[in-house]
Amino acid sequence: MESNENPTNTSFVYVIHINCTPERLWTGLTDPEFTKRYWGVEFESAWSPGTTMVWKERGIATADPAQIVLDSDPAKHLAYTWHTFTPEWAQHVGVPEEVREVIAAESRSKVAFDIEPVGRVVKLTLTHNGFEPVSTVREMISEGWPALLSSLKTLLETGEPLPEED
């Protein structure tokens, strides 16, 4: 696993190898019942460029016309704009309002997943970019993505996600 922890870098890249097929990994990234198991988020989307994405997390649906799929090539590549930080979302996931105001004021970032077969495993490269040089969102995702992708890997390889933190 690789990551770039340079705080002056305005993007975040994380690479992980998973013992599955590209098609199974695609399902892990796009199927709402699957994402709910390791992420706690269900996505509503047609997964084609320009279509909107609705995030459903802990009973709260977050939709925004700018929350869209940017690129989609099943089992190879997926890119979308990062989500909208509403007061309802923040309250339900435990983000203090003063932090929500800071992250909501930042430019919307983008996340991309590149899926590449490497022998009998799949290499997943996550690139999350579009951050300002000083970004609270980048700081938050740099902690979140490694844990989230580790749980996805565990679920794909064992059938169970990592246990939730207490």
C-alpha cells in the first residue's frame, strides 16, 4: 500500500492490491448494498458520466446537482465529484457545525478509482484531488480513505468488512 502524506500536496493518492476480479471490485465500489456494508453509504446513481449521485448515509439522503459522475468505464475506471456537506449530514455523522462550515466552504474535490488487473489480483489506485493547499477535507480524507479501502479489501477477500471502531 502506498500513500502520499506530503501536507503541501493538493491531491491524495492511495494504492492497494485486492485478491478479487476487476468486476467484483467494480461491484464493491458501485452497488448500494455492497457499499453500505463497508462504508455505511448507499449510492443512487446510473454510474454514467453526467448523472447525479445521491448519498444515503445513516438515514440522510444528500443530493446536489454538482454531485455527479465524471467518468465511468465499468471494471476499469470511475470518477465523481466529492459530496455535499449539508447541516443534516454533519449532524447525523457527528461532524461539528463549525467544521462543517469550513469544509462546505472549500472547493468541491474529485475522486477517481483506477482498477487494473495485476496477475491474479487487482490494483486499485484512488486519486482524490482538487484541494486547496490548506484543506480540512484533504486532512479528513487522508485518514478516512486508507481505513475505508482496507475494509473494502477485507470484505472482498473474506466476505466480512473490518469491524467498526468503537
